[in-house]
Amino acid sequence: MSVDDMFGRKPAAVASDVHRYGFRGTDLQVTLDEVNPVIKTLRENSIEVTALHSHMRDEQPRLFFMHFRANDDAVKLPKGIRGAPDKVAKK
């Protein structure tokens, strides 16, 4: 699968034919225990966490929505984002 197919759009060409992609308004749903490890992983990969909030008051486990954005190399960016789900519990 091509990078274009993966992202569902054409990249913006920049100097030296490196393609860059951006993610904006993207979010993950995480539990309270997963918040810090996921934030750490995203930041280590130059992905900015823009918001963290919950829609409910009394759910168990506590669930949070983490919004993030990034703009980086078309190969590096998906690898960085892929690191976040690796920190989420699999049940």
C-alpha cells in the first residue's frame, strides 16, 4: 500500500522531494492509567498533544480523549503515531 493510500490523500512535496503529512483534530481514547505513557510516546515522536478531556463523569474505568496534531515526514509520522496504541492496554 502506498503512503498516499494509507493517508487517503496526496502529500505536499517539500524541498528534496521529501513528502510531509499532517494530522490535525485526531484523537485517541485512553484510560487514566494510560494517559502519561501515551503522552510521553507522542511527545518523543514530535507529536503535539493539544487537549485531554473526558465526556463522562462517573464511568469506570475513567476514559479520556486525547487530541493531537503533527506535521512531519511521511514515513516518520505514522511510526510515531503507531507507538501510542502500543502503550494502551489490550483486553
